[in-house]
Amino acid sequence: MTRIDENRPFLPVAIAVLTVSDTRTLDDDKSGRTLEEMITADGHRVVRREIVRDDFEAIVARLRTYVEDPGIDVAITTGGTGVTGRDTTPEAMKAVLEKEIEGFGELFRWLSFQKIGTSTIQSRALGGVAGGTYLFALPGSPSACRDAWQDILRHQLDSRTRPCNLVELMPRLKEHLGAGG
């Protein structure tokens, strides 16, 4: 079980929120807005909030932009994780990832199963790391975004979470790139 160690400092994280959709705009993007509200309420910074069309190359290009930006620690996508022909977010993310965090998708589906039953098999939520940036792909519903943030990400992106958290690993994420990385 995780716990918050109040003796440790809270370190805010810079997060980009990317909605994958052919139809949504920033005005009617409930999932992106939900994420932004929860992220800021928990003391982190949303440094970018954007929408990209549901297109493999467009998603890859945007994710690479986030990975190359030293001002972004984490990028969270919402949408495009289903199994229909237009759902390519997981494939696009895997094209960018250096390492997958398998436990994120597994835990998300386990938690989701408790709420929506076997329908959770349709979710291809995933997480990983590229260029020192954490990347997470969430389903496109506000409910799924709330579950992922409140039950997983808010804890792992809180530097005070014990026994361990993703924030404390950030300084070491680029070790494989050498001194110039």
C-alpha cells in the first residue's frame, strides 16, 4: 500500500495533456479538461494541452515533440486506445517509447475491471518512458481519466509517495544516454 511521507518535499511535475480525436475541440474536450483540473488541483503544472487528430504519424510527431522538450516531464494522452480501425494511440506511443511500463496498463485494467467488468479488455491503456519523459495513454472517457489519475498517476507522480514513486527516478531516466544526454 502506498502512503504519503510528509517529511519529503512535494515536487511539482510539468505535464502535457494530449487528446487524440478527430471531432473534439478544446472547448468540448471533457477528458482533457478533466485531466487538467485534477493535475492542477494536485499541485502539478499543465504546460501544454492540445488536441491531435487520430492519425498514427500525427500522434508520433506530437509525442516526439514532448519528449524533446526539456520543459515537459510527463505526457498523458486520452483517446484512441480502443480496438477500432482509427484507434492508433498505443501503436504510436510504442513507436516512441524506449521502455514500456507494463504495470501501468495492467493495474489500470485491474482497477477498471472492478467498475466496468469484462469490458475493460477493450482498453489498451499503457505507459512508458522515452528520452527521460514519462508517457501514458489513457482511454478517451472522463471516467477512465479520473480512474487513471486518482488511482494510479497522482500517487506515482507525487514525490512523497512511499515506498517509491516515478518522480524520484526522473534524474536517472537518461542514464543510458551518457554524460551528454
